[in-house]
Amino acid sequence: MTRPVLPSRRACLFSLCGTLLPLDLAHAGRQIEEPLSHAVRSALSAAVAAAAPPEPLLPTAEDQQAYAQWQAASSQRLARYKKHPTERQEFLQTVWYEARRAGLPLSLVLGVVQVESAFRKYAISSAGARGYMQVMPFWVRLIGDADDSRLFHMQTNLRFGCVILRHYLDRERGDTFMALGRYNGSRGQSAYPQAVQSAQRGWFQSVD
């Protein structure tokens, strides 16, 4: 199988309660806690800090039009998971902000969320991963403020998930297949990366 390679855009990164989903429906694997160097830990801590409002940066009329078209098309597709239009708009706005901040394709982030949690804010896996992007609580201890309850906050969860995925992409030198395996705790196995990449294709648009 051809493994797609994600172009490096790490400069983007460092310029810087409801119903629980049943455990068997959250896809997260047993992601491995790995030792981080002081420099990496400091960089990742900085990347998840300074929670700014998730406002999209749209300097030109062309950018504004592209964003509006992406919002409309993505909201229509997201309606099967989230019924309320305002909730869809806020979620997609936050995905746009956090994915672009981390230098990730929007479709990749949406593919991860779809496979990990089926867009359920309060999803919990059998391994204890939480929220939309199924972030393991140890990450909050390593690079956050140790309050893992915040992983049920939309922007916090998406920020951690995007920062962690960017970190794994950098470690794998842009190899999306291997980075997704790390994210899921199944590095080298094909089932999870293939599931995400299949979901990703459904979200791909020209703004990616």
C-alpha cells in the first residue's frame, strides 16, 4: 500500500458534560507514553498553552469565500453526527483554527475525529482516552496543567489532539501512515491508518 506523506508545516505549530459514548464505540487504542526530552516537552507545552479564541484567520476575500464554502459543505456532512446548526458551526470553526495552527490538513483532523469518537464530545475508550480526538490523560500531565477533566472541553481536546498528531508526524518525518499508528498506539499496523484515511477522503476539499 502506498503511504501518503504529509508536507512539513511545523512552523504553523510553534508560532505560537453530557452523555458518555459507550466504551466499545470509542476507537482509541492504547497509545504508549514515551519519554520526552526537555526541549520537546517545552515545545509541546508551549504549543498547547495560550488558548486564544478559535477565530479563523481570513485576510482576503478569497480566503473568506473558501472558508464559507468549506463550512457549508462540512456542516451538511456533519449533520448526521451533530443535529444543531450552531453546534456544528462552532465545532467546525474550532477544527479550522486548531488544524491550521498545527499545520494539519482539515480532512485529516476530521478523519481522526470520525474514527476515534464519531464526533462525540464525551467519548471515553476502554484505555481511558477522552473526547473528540481520544486524548490520553497522561498528555495533560506531561505537557498541560494535569487537569484531565479539561479534555472534555472542545477546544482543549482538539488542541491537544492536533499538537500530538503534529508531534508524531514530525517524529515520523511526515509519514502519515506511521504517525497515525503512533497516535492510536498501533504503529506499523494497517487497520487504524486505513480507517482514518478512508474517513479523510470523505472530508477532503480544495481548502486542505
